[in-house]
Amino acid sequence: MVSTAAAPPPFLGLVAHPLRWSLLTTLGRSDLRVRELTELVGEPQNLVSYHLALLRRAGLVEARRSSFDGRDSYYRLELQACAEALAHVGSELHPALRPAEPATGGRRRAPVRVLFTCTGNSARSPMAAALLRQQAGDRVQVHSAGSRPRPLDPRTVKALRRYDLDLAGHRPQSLDRFAGRRLHHVISLCDKVREELPGFTHQPELRHWSIANPADADDQEAFDRTAAELDLRVRQLVPALLAP
């Protein structure tokens, strides 16, 4: 009897490779540079770069030049592309394989404490904090701070108005004030501030999102694009923060 089954989706073959799967799961926790990935997965840099190129060609990861050191690039996981590919694989196997609706109810737990950081605490980190507060509500306690805080950029306020968010009460905070706080997660949004993080007393989980400073472009559209990118990444973050 001749089989009529279709060939497996290419996505399965791509991510089934142990090193590529390791790279994807590692980038799922934080944006990282190639040399950091090399250390974490324990493979030579040329091999890691080769497999990153395959993942990038498939749209599963993206690279962005570091704003701290232009010779470096940060890789990030394209979570939406991965989700769409996984959904396609499931539907190819059987129509019943659809993402389950999240369960509701159950015992209420203490809020997850999150700190977003950037250099000035004037654009990226207050944007991210406001978006997370909006999307997760009282299930999180979220703060933002900067290594060299400065007044809130008016273009940040304007960018968040389309999300029905008001930053009128925002006051710039110094990153050093949070070194002794009990935090669950610290998320750096700036390549420069990642190099300047203090030693946190209670050892929160550190994540990094390599996001360009919209002030460098000096136009409102850059702030709008940053808000849109942060909105997407925060939406993808919420399930990870609130997982049992």
C-alpha cells in the first residue's frame, strides 16, 4: 500500500537538531550575543554561527547590532514566528490540535515583582512597565529605573496614548535604589545598561531585550515603533511570568 501522508513540515526538521533547539530555548530566556551563546551551549563559535544563520533564514531568530559595542550583535527569539510554525505543525498533524484556552480561577498567589531598566528611564523602561502593568494588572508589581535617570521624554507619553496609557505620574528612578529590593525578574532593555547592572542582593532572574534607543532617531515614529515592539514582547512575557 502506498502512503499518502504528506512530508513533515520543514520546521520540524529545522528545530529537531539538538544544537538549534538548544539555541532557541536559550534565546527564549534572554537576548544574547554569539560568544555568550557559545559558552552556554558549549559548542565552537563557527558552529553556533552556522546554525544561527539557518534559524535566522527561517525567521525564527533575529539579530540586532549592539548599541553598546557596534562590533557585537544581539540575537533574539522571534516568538511569534515560532508560535505560528508550531500551530501549523499541529494543524498538519490533526485539526484537533489547537492551543488550549488558559485555565482560570484557582488559588491567588503573591504578585510577581519585575524591574525594567534602561539608561535614562525616560523612554523604553517606563513604556515597558506601563504596558506590563496594563496587561497583567495586580498579578505583577512592576517598576522601572535607569543607570543615569533623566526626565521623561514627551514623545514617550505621546507614543503610549494610543494604548490608553498615561505616564503623568512617572518619576525617574535610579537603578541603584533597587539593588537591595526583593525582585523576581530584572529585564534590561538597553545594551549599555546591561553592562552596568548592579549586584542584586536577592539574585533575581536576569533577562535582556536588545532594543534600540528611540531618542537616537529623534522623531516620534521611532518612539511609536519602540512602543509597538515592547507591546508585543510584553504580551509574550506575561504567560512566562505567570506560569505556575
